[in-house]
Amino acid sequence: MVAQHSVRIGSVVLDKNNIYWTETRPDDAGRNAIVRCDGQGNLEDLNSSPYNARTTVHEYGGGAFTVSDNIVYFSNYQDQRIYHQVFGQDPIAITPASNMRYADMVVDVDRKRLVCIREDHTGEGEAVNTIVGVDLAGGTTGTVLAAGNDFYASPRMSPANDRLAWITWNHPNMPWDGTELWVADVLSDGTLQKARLIAGGKDESIFQPAWSPYGVLYFVSDKSGWWNIYRHQNGTNECVCPREAEFGMPQWVFGMSTYAFLSETQIICAYNQIGVWHLAKLDLETGLLDKIKQPYDAVFGLWGNSRKVVFKGASPKEPRSLIQIDRLSLQYDAVRQTSDKLAEDDYLSQPEVIEFPTSEERTAFAYYYAPKNRDFEPPVGELPPLLVLSHGGPTDSASMALNSGIQFWTSRGFAVVDVNYGGSTGYGRAYRERLNGNWGIVDVDDCVNAATYLVERGLVDGARTAIRGGSAGGYTTFAALTFRDFFQAGASYYGVSDIEILAKETHKFESRYMDNLIGSYPEEIELLHERSPIYHIDKLSSPMILFQGLEDRVVLPNQSEMVVEALQKRGIPVAYLAFEGEQHGLRQAKNIVRARTAELFFYGKVFNFELADPVEPIEIANI
């Protein structure tokens, strides 16, 4: 059920009365299918195997397709070429075979071209990112429209097709640190003229530029310390709804959106307050924010056009779904659920929002899940083992969405705490910046303090605590087990153990991420070594299990392999599972199942309990 529940809805595009989205399917080797829901609610796949609508721009991708007049344009994973496809016909490539990648496409109808982000890997050194125009007739890799900066995103044509807005930023910033919003006039021949800076800078993050039906430019900015909605009109920028809430998200992928226009004077939007998402109708003339009653506590994007509004939502009891909202009544109904109901309610643990004390007399946030299984009564007086979850990013966040992975553990007797440590999004810029210069310190403190808080409340067994995480969460796991003497076990999924290697070998998008989180390479190499668990492996004495995709280009396999080798030599119990055909994250159903059962088997051996059901054993060294 965990593997089935790992179907993911990705990018969403609306074209007239049709809704399109990408759907990652673990039971189809992790392929991304493009699915259409027509005006009558009928669902149909567009691209069949081997076509895979996935771009690798920034490695994380997103924004892999767009639609115009029922013609779909998508980036194909295997060759990264752009294809166009009409329903019922085979895809046709419109860009030549080359070492180019494309994302975040919009159709410029007047000039018969796609305007999109292009990432050029043909030269030496870093890839070159630009905004290009790609002729719909095909045959070219695109004409450069905007260049010179390290990164570009969100090219958006105005309703009259006479202006183009976009976001850009440079190293060492990530898009949630500081970006700029630019606008240029688009001439009849397609070239740009009179480019001007509208908002943003090194210390202001701009998110989702969007044009109103009458051509007024709106965008989200965290200039106030919170991602709020602004508009640019008559040469000035005005916040239309000042609020201590987040109307934006960290731009890990392309194509993200949190608001859409109902009319020139009304927006429907999603916003986050203290880890809980809300939907609302925003009056652009009065600034009045009117909440929409609905059951979804987690929102992962909202899109709309003149006919439809849809969002990706979930709740503690309902899996992630694509939901349509009626533009007039604001009633909602599910277009697509990622899975059937996971389990009966008496197997599902419900999250408790906790705010707990942490270092420097501050507080941090988490979601606590108690064990729950109607078929089992724990021994009287026995407290459950605790799993502390450290999310990735690290500039990301945990949510209240039904998480089959968490329910896997709570149904087997574990308590789980999903920590939004300092640096997580959803709590304002100041909370996000707690991690600046302090990665490996603040996140570790908050994970330890979340567990300590639960131990002191008498909810969990302090002698049976483990920490687990993926990617940046894997780094926090390594750091917690190396620099703190608290947890008795840990699990890392493609985690970072050597910050220097990450800075030297990771992809362009994150190659300078460490500058703000810890320090720059090579200028502050001693500090990077100080924070890298691999250089202090003699302090790591807790059993570990590690998982790694062998095609990972974000965190290379050597990051895991070094830890495994060191623990084997030191006689510490360690297990390692490497997966062919997996990148940064497990997408294939068989591998998802194998990893989860292997981790459970590992904890059974470490914490000395028998499993209720037999699972395929794994080799654990030194046990």
C-alpha cells in the first residue's frame, strides 16, 4: 500500500475546459504519464511508454509540459528533447538531439513558439541557463531571449502577448533567498526590448509572477518577512493583503503556483499559517481574505484559468488528490486521488501539532503521531520506540498530509515525530533563516529537542529512539548520530556525509547552497570539514542503515559508501542497499517496498523485537 500510495501528481496545466497533469507511477518504473480530464470528467493518458514527461533542468525538474488548443508540448526524460503531441497520435520531436534541457514552457501564440527555460550542457564547466524561444515548427534548439544570469524561471506572457515577465537569480542565492522580477516588451519579431527590474534583490524572494486578465502584473514577495501577494501598477508595488502568512513556497521545481484569478478583482489563493494550509478568496480592491471551508490541511499548489480552478490537497485522513473548485459556488470535488483509501480510521494515526522548546530560548514545530493499530495492545507500562523524521531540503517542510510512510511505522508500534526544524518553510523568513550558517546545528538541536520533549511527556521510550531522513534530512541524520549522543539508531536515504564533496560534485542548482547554510568552498573548507560527519566518523557509534540510488546526480553514491565503509571497519552494525535505475529518490514500486521492509527488519534487530510478519532479511554487518 505504501508503494501504491507513492503515485505523485506533479505539474498541472489547464487548457480551456480540460485539466492536464503529470503522474509519477511506481508500478511503471517511475514513469511520468500525462493525464487529461476533459469537461465531462473522463480521464485518459496521453503519452504511453516509453515516453516519460520529465525534465531534468535543475535536476529536480518540474514544469515539464504545457498545453495550447489541445496540443501538448512536453520534455521527454530519455533524451530531454521537446515533443508535441495531439491526442491519439504519436509524439513528434520539435527540438533536435543535443545536450539541451527544457522546462517551464508557455506558448507564444502570436509568434508560433514556446517560451521556456533552456539549460545548455554542451560546453565545459557549469551548464548555461537562459530563456529561449523555440519554434513550434521544430528544427532548432531555440533563440536566446534573456541571458547573463545563473538562473531563470517563470517566463510568463501577458494576455496581449506584448510583455514577458520572468524571475532570475545568481549564485550563491537559492530562489528562496533572493530573486529578481523583470519585465520586457516583446516586439513583433519576438525579441525583447526595454527590460526593467520590477521587484526583488539579493535579500528578497519573488515567487509566481502572474498577469491579471487585464494585464496587471501580480507576484509574491517576502519583502515583509512573509511571502505575501503584491501587484505592480503605475510604476509602484503594492501588497494587496498584508498578513503573517505564507502565500508562496520554496521553488524547488518549476511550475509552482499558489493563486489564480477568478476575475480582475478577485483571486483564489492558498496560504500557510503555522504549518496549516488554507484556501481563500481574496478581494483585490479591499484586501479582504475570505476563507473557503474545505477539509484539506495541506496544499501543494493551486492553478486556474477563466473556466476552472484546481489544487492539490490532502488531509491527515485523505491522500493527496487533485481537487476542482467551482468558480461560483466554491464547492469542490476530487478529479484524481493518488490512491484508494489507505486504511480504516482505526489504523490511521492522526497528527498532533506540537510546539516545543529548543536551543537559544526559542521554540520549533513538529507533528507527533502516536502508534495506532486496532489489532494490537501494547504490554502494560511499555512505551513505544520513537522515529524522528528529518525532512529534506533542508529548505522544505513537513505537512499534515496523509503520509503512508508514516502510517507504515505507527501501525507497527512506532511513535513518529515529523520535525519542522528551524530553516523549514511555512513560518516566515526569519524562521527560514535560522539555518543560515547553522546547518548541522539548528536542525540537529530541534530534532533532539523534539524527541526530548516527547520523552519528558512520557509518550515514548527514550532508550529506543531513531532518526531517519533523505537527502538533506540524511545529512541531519548523520550529524545527529555523529555530533550528539542521543539516538540509538538511524536511517539515511541518499544522505550527505561530506559537505566538501557535495560542494564540489553536486549539480549547478545547489552547487553554492552551502555558502549560506554553512560556508563557501574552498574559502571556508575547514568549516565544511568541521560540519561533515565523515571527518568525525569516530564519533558515530550508533547502528545505521543506508539507502542509495546509483544514478543519483544530486547526492552521489560515494556519500553513502564512505559511511558504510567506515562503520564496517569500526565494527558498528551497518546495512547498505543500493538501487540500480534510481536517481535522487526511490520511484519504482519494488524498490520502495524493499527499502521500507529492510528498514523495519533493521530496527527489529537493533531494538530486539520480533516482526509480526516475515520480510525478506537483509545483511547487517557487525551484528
